[in-house]
Amino acid sequence: MTIPGVAIVTGGAAGLGEAIAHRLADEGAAVVVADIDAAGARRVADALTQSGATAAAVPCDVTRGADVEQATQVAAGLGPIRVLVCSAAVESRQSVIECTDEEWQRVLDVDLKGPFLCMKAAIPHMVANGGGTVVAMGSTLGLIVAPGHPAYCAAKGGLVNLCKQAAIEHAGDNVRVNVVAPSATDTGLFIRFSAEAPDPEALRQRIADLNPMHRLGTAREVCDAVAFLASDAASYTSGCVIPIDGALAARRM
Amino acid sequence: MTGAPVLNFQRLLPDKVALITGSGSGQGRAAAQLFADHGARVVVVDINDEGAAETVQLLEEHGGEGMAVHADVSSRPDVDRMVAAAVERYGRLDVLYNNAAVQMSGRLVDCTEEDWDLTIATNLSAIFWACRAALPHLLEDGGGSIINTASTLGLIGSEGYAAYGAAKAGLVLLTKQLAVEYGPAVRANVIAPGSIDTPRFRKVLEKTPGAEQFVDGLRRTIPVGRLGRAEDVAAIALFLASDQSAYVSGAVVPADGGLAALR
């Protein structure tokens, strides 16, 4: 029972978000699985409930304030909101010249405005309940860049500073805000992305070899960091970015 | 030697065409004047037509050349038009200096969705639009330099600037992205100004209670012990625009009197 209270996990219907939802439930939290994929959210919430946890599913497009408010209300109905994990995100692979307005806006809305709206909705509940913690899913590409990801890099880079702002603003309210910055992990987005390659295994190895540990990260390793930041073990840690990347960013920064 | 003519004054931007957004006043105007002094033809872009016209007049009074272009950079069609106007008039583009910005303060939970959208559009999307429109011209004309104005608040957190800080930090990464993607031909760098004593800064100050005390407090946090001047920033922009910085790309140059280093 290291994480009591209610946790909201956006993008919780699949991939890293799903793994995080399970991990927070294992740590004792009641979990609200908020995802644009309503059926997926339902599936994950059912699995959590079957394993003995308290859970609820909410269809939620994080770019829509009304959806985010709805998820927050559902969470508040389960108890005091203690944890918000902003995990919903979309990727984009287009060069600056090729990137369309629609693509730029879509990525910025989901990956940057989404966390803003979620924090704006959840933090007042945390403040009212004496504290809480936000963990946002950043990315190696919010710390360093690779060609072909302008919108994603801009959004994830912005997210880091957004979280630092929020951390400073609510430091006195016992609300902590931190970022985890994974590189490619063997889950969700990356599996889908690599499956499209002509030789998926070769691509996986090539990406793995970019980092000094020569392997992909795992969902468990990301969950460990999220659980740490969400728990009291990190009670003096706020405004920080933890890379989970096999030292990839360290080499390039 | 005071007052002696500068005999071997080297013009750093001869025949270059430089587009500067937000150059109807403040930092943008100072850069426009300095760039023109160094031989550039300057496309003076601003949402304020009067300010832009005044800047062009100032350039011309010193023997420089420029044109005023109206644009609200939070509007994509305006951004496309401003780049097209520059190329139509001068036939080329060498320097794109994205300086225009809006600054709204307010704690995260008080920041409205409208303020968020306007801040992200003006301070981040606008620069993406401008670079997307300008890059084909920069590439066609043998390369060029992109300079983006971020902020100390894009490097560190501060109270009350959620949207602004997020936009400016995003801009830092967007710029690095540009540097990596278009490396051989186009350089892209960031200037990160701290507190610069411009007309806009003064306007904000007018609304601040206890303004003098506030400025004193601010000054104490800046290692060099003074606020910045628009000319301080323009000098960095000139360096980044010119071949003096031919091997500098993807850099973030603070114009903050040491503020970010302290923090």
C-alpha cells in the first residue's frame, strides 16, 4: 500500500499506460483508466477489478476539456485524487517541411495541451486534499532530438518545462510534478512502429544499439520510475526529469 | 580615439535578406537597425503597422533598406504571406529571425484554454509555420540562418508562466530539430533572453504594483547586475545571422546576464 488514494492514468488502455495502471493498482491505488479508446479502457479497468483492485474506465480525449473534467469527476467520486499520470500521447514522423498543420496541431494538442488540461483539472483536487503528485510521460526526444520528429520533439520539450512550472507553482501545496523520459521501450507505440518496418527485428536491434546499454527499455522499468515518483519515496523530488533510456540522452546532451 | 571614424568597419550581412518578426519595436527593432547597418535588407514584420513603418523609416534614415509587412503570426495565412512578400520583393531569403511573441502570466490552474491556445500558436506554432514556409527559400538560396527567440523561462521553471514556458521550451527543441534536419545548409539557433528593458517590459511594469522594488529585486537576481537592453540581444542575433557563427547550430545562447547559469 505505498500509493493510497485515487490515480488517474491517461492513455491507460494500452501499452505503457496500461502497464502503469496495473502497477499503480498493485501499489494500492484506485485507478481511473482514461483513454480515447473506450473499449480498451473498459477492458483494462475490468482486468484491474478482477485482480481485486478498485478501478473505473472513462472515455477521454485529453484534448477536450469536458472529457478531462469528466474523468476528474469520476476519479473524485472514488476518493481523494492523489496521482495523475499523463501517459496519453501520439507520435509523428514527418520532417519540418512535410509536417502538415493538422499533424502539428494534433501532436501538440494530445502531447502538450492534454497534460495541461489534465493538470489544470486534477491539481485543484490534490491541493484541496492536502497534496498529490503528477507524473508526465516525457521522452528522450524531449531532451535531445532526432531528425524527422519536429512536432513530437516540440511537444515533449515543452512538456518538460510545463511540468517544471507546475512543480514550482504548487511546491507549497504538497503537490509534486515530475517527468519520466523513456527512450524506445518494448511496448505499445514502439511495437506498432517497428512492425511496419521491412525487417522489424533489424530495426529493433538498430534502435537498441543507439544507447550505451544496447537494449530496449521495458514497460516494467518505466513503471518502476513512475511508481517511485508517485510514492512518498520521492517526497522531496519535484520538477525533475528521470531518463529511462539506457544512458542514451547522457551521451548526446 | 573617441569619436574617430571606424575605418575598417566590416559589414557582416552584405546583400543578405533578413526577415524579423516583431520588429516594430523593442528587441526586433534593435536587430533590424543593426542588421541594416551591416548591409542586410530587412523585412520588418509586425502586427502593429505604425511600429513597422517607423522601424523602416529609422533604417532608411541611416542609409539602410527595408520593407514593412503586416502579420499576426498566430495566423498561419499571415505567416505564409509574410515569407512570400519577402521573397517577392527581394528575390531571396537568407535570415529568418522569429522574434515576435506574446507573454501572458497566470498560474497553471488559472490559465484559460484560450490563453493557452494563443500562447502556443504565437510562440511555438508560428515559428513552425514560418520555418516551413521559409526553408525551401533558404535551401534554394544556398543556405541560411534561422534564429528563434526563446526565453530564460524556456530553460527553467518559474511561477506563473505555464503556457509561455511550455511554448518556449518546445521552441528550443524545435530549433534543435531544425538544426539536425537541415544541418548542411541551414543553421538554426536559439537566443534565450532574460529580463530585457523594452517598451513591452515597461508596459508590464506599469501594471505591476511596487514596480521599482520589483525591478530592484530582479536586478539582484541577475549576476551582471542590470537588466538587458534590446541592443544586447541584437548583438547576439547579428552574430548568429552572420558567417561569424558558421559552425554554430542547434545552440541556445542566453541573453540574460547570467541568470540561467545562476539558477
